[in-house]
Amino acid sequence: MVVLGDRPRGFALAFGVLPTAIVGVLPRRRGRLAVVVLGACVALPIFLGGLLAGVPVLAVAAIEGLGVASAWLAARHRFGTLAMTLSLPMVGVGLSYSDVGTAAGLAALILLGSVAACAISMLWPERPRTVSPGPPPAPAKPTLGYGIRLGAAGATAAAIGFLLDLDHVGWACAAALLVMRPAAEMQRLRSFGRVASVIVGALVAVVLVESNPPAAV
């Protein structure tokens, strides 16, 4: 609905709905509040990236340091996995918004989208929890070496973006950080599929934008 009057703000609000789309409507209403926390884990790192974007050398160094720190935390705590796989790439996204006001506004809209999605999910009645057949296999824990490589991948992409003065420095950085995984087999599967999906998605987006459609489309 917001897109009909203001496309950039509408898309930012829609981006904030992604945590709910990922988690789904949980059985208990109290548990559904988690999507707001996930929204904050997306919004606040984007704002942090916007703060760092004004000093490219600091931004590149911060991506490397945060990559190491998040991998270290992920090996020790469940929240660290969230920080490594979601929040760190969003810091990369924030590098595209060197204007702090723009970064703050984007972060606020994303968080508002998460709050709205959470509120709508509360309309669904609670239901019994389903019994899981067993715990899923534990993913490979990241090592310090992986954290260094993770940070280096994001920092290298960010450095190239700053050196080439790309319009959106952060998206290449974020793409590298979103694809990286500590297990080699998982990395191969994600890399080939992600490259294909990004190419197809980008081509569709170009065709859509070049056709100059109305906001309703």
C-alpha cells in the first residue's frame, strides 16, 4: 500500500517483513515477538554501516574485524550465528548509505515493517506446538580461520566498491557475506545456486525497471 505513493519507503517497509516470512507464524504469541528482534538485527546493522561508510578505510577494517568477531561468537553462542549470517551482511548493505540521515530513516522503516508484521501475526490464534521428530544435525561451527576469510571476503568486496566509486558499495559486500558458509560442500551448493538466481533476478529487475511500470505493478 505504501509503495503506491512512495516506492522507496514502501520497499523498505516490505524488507522489514522478511524476518516474519522466514520464521513464519509461531504457535505462541509471545514467541512471535521474536520477529521484532530479528527486524532489529537487520535494521541496526544497516545504520551502523551507514555510520562507517563516511570513512572507507575504517569501513573496510570494520568489516574484517566484525567478520572475525561474529565467527568467534557463532562458535560459542546461538546468537552469534544470527550475527554472522544476518547482521554482518546488513552492515555491508549499510555501506551504500553514506548519508547518516538516510541510513537512519531506512533502518527505522525496516524496523517498523517488522513491528507491523508482528502485529498482524498476532491476529492468528495460538495453537499447540508440534513435536519435532528430533533435533536437526548441528551445523559446522566456524573457526577463527573461517572468521578471517569471512571478513576478508566482505572487506575485499567493500574495498573494490569504494575504489571504483560504485553507486551501491554495500551490495557486493553484503552478497559475499550472505553466501559465505563454514562448510565447503554447503559453500559450493550456495555459490552456484546463488550466482544463477542473482543473474536471473537482476535481469528480471532490469526488464521491469526499463519498462517504467506504474506503481501498482
